[in-house]
Amino acid sequence: MKRLMVGMMVAAMALFAQGPGGFRHGPGLDAAGGNLDSVKATLGLSDAQVDQLKQIRKDAFTSNESLRTQMREKQQALRTAMRSENPDGAAIAAALRDLQSLRTQLKAKQEELVKTSRAVLTPQQATQLANLEQALKAVPAARQAMALGLISPPAERAGAPMMRGAGRGARPGPMGARTHRSAPPVL
């Protein structure tokens, strides 16, 4: 019984680590920088297309509200079941199955959103989007190359911290580089 409970807890932690998935930024599409000028220029999107894409995303966000609410409720039920004096393995297993089912539904909705959104693009824009997806796959390698000084950061990022989270617990080091507080001072 104890092994079952430990296994359930490990599975629950793994599911919590994944997060709810889907629409992380909500209907406010401009989360990546305040405007969409860069993607408009890269893909050649018209203002009408951008408006249409925003509306598609907003509609999807609204239509998925009940799924997100159900997920929050199931996550709370799982937390409660796991924190009880005598955790009920069956209740935990049921909550985990329910959460996985909801995640699967949200993933399907996300795939549907992508398909609907891509239908707005012209064939040339779809090709440009495929190129953009390939470039996105290279971002981790590019960041690491910048960190090693192999390539220079883009002009708009010059002087900005190169690594995610550099503002948390980091301080300016020699030559403006960011170092972690626990690092010894460089003389």
C-alpha cells in the first residue's frame, strides 16, 4: 500500500510539473513584446489577418474556460487528497486520470487552434511560418553560442542579459556580464 501511495505521489508531481498546457498567455496575444510588428513583417501579415488571428485566439480562450476551470478543480481535489492524513489511493488515481483526460482535451483544442489559425495564411505565409518554426528550434543553440561568445546578440538585445532568469539573483560582473550572487567576486 505504501508503494502505491509513493507511486501515486510521484505521478502527481510529474503531472503538476507539466503545467496545464494550452493557452498560457490568455486572449492578450501581445505577451511577447507589446506588439506584433516583427511577426507581421516576417510573415507579411496584413492588419486584417492579425485581427482575424487575434479573434480566433480570443474565441478559443473563451471556449476553453470550462476546461480550465475543471482542471483547477481537479488539481485542488488532488492536492487535498494527497495532503490528507490517510491518502486514498483510489481517489488520487481517479484525480490523476481526470487531469490527464482534461490535458488531452486541452491539447486537442490547442491543435485545433493552430489549424484554424494557419488557415488564415496564404501559401507564401505558410512557407515563411515553416521557416520561422525551424529557426525557433535553433534558439537554444544560438543562446548557448552567444553565452560562449561565438556569436553576437542581435542589435536590439545588445547589453541585455543573455540568459533567462539573469535578473533573479544575478548582479553585474566585470564588463557588464551577469554573475550569480553566490559566485566569488572577480578581481
